[in-house]
Amino acid sequence: MYSVNRSPSIDKEEAIVSELERAISLASAALTTKETGANRKLGEAANSSYLKALQLMIQAPPKGRRSRILENLDHLEGLLRKLEFRQNIPLNV
């Protein structure tokens, strides 16, 4: 059986996409929950994943999935701005 060696850049891009999708999910949940404490925790977790994704992009700029990553990043930043406005707490957008 043959094994396929994955490129480290592909792994980094998958990690970026994963962090962005996680952050989008958390930010969306924060925007829909009515409970203030949960809202704040979800927002902070979304912001943390956003920062992790940015750090990964700095370490290994995306090449292959660049358009998907940029679309997710744009969507996430919009969600985080909404959260920042609703929660009246500064996020890193």
C-alpha cells in the first residue's frame, strides 16, 4: 500500500480553515444566545480562534485555499464586529 506524504503547507492551510470555521461557529452561537455570560464566553472563544488563525497565516501564508480562507476571514470579521457592538467590549478586529 502506498502512503501519500502531505505537504506541510496543506496541513497549515487546513489548520487555518479549521480555526476560522470554529471561530465562525462560536461567534454565530454568541450572537444567537440570550444568556449574557455564555454570550461573552463564546465571543471570547471566537476571538481566540480568530487570533490563532491569524497567527497561522503569518507563519505560513496560504496559497492553495486562499480564496476560501479570505472568504471565511471576511465573514468572521463581520460577525466579530457585530459581537463587539452588541457586547460593548473591544475585540481584535
